[in-house]
Amino acid sequence: MSFDRQLLDIICCPATHAPLKLMPDSLLERLNSRIESGEIKQRDDSQVTEPLVQALITEDERLAYPIRDDIPLLLEEFGIVIAQADGS
């Protein structure tokens, strides 16, 4: 089973209410590299310990939300600030 892309028409970022899209593979790889290094935190300040298989990202590419077992975790505390992928 995979994420139902039709959901993108009805869901939005819980923090900003911005539209969401699937995270591009190139960004997913960069983020996962930083997760493996222990450098990525969620908005609730807890460390992300599991690599992301898929994620949703706001259209402005500032916040991301993991998709686990084909379910997007759309709670503010699960949000990941994308600037962390570049070390910011």
C-alpha cells in the first residue's frame, strides 16, 4: 500500500495551513543523512531517530511531516523544520 495522493487535495499543514506536497527524493536523502547523524529534531524538540521513507512538505518547503505506514503524521509536534537539512 502507498500514500494516497488524492489526500493532498484535502489536507494541509497543521501549523501554517499551507498546502502540502510529497517531499522530493533529493531532499529526503539529505534529511535522512542528517537524521542518521542525530542532527534533526521535530518541532517538539525531540530527536528524529527513524529515517523517513516518505514525507509531506509545505509548498514553501519550510516544514515537513513524516508518513509512517502510509499515514501522514499531521500533528504540529511531528513537524520538522527543513532548514535543518542544510545545517541551519
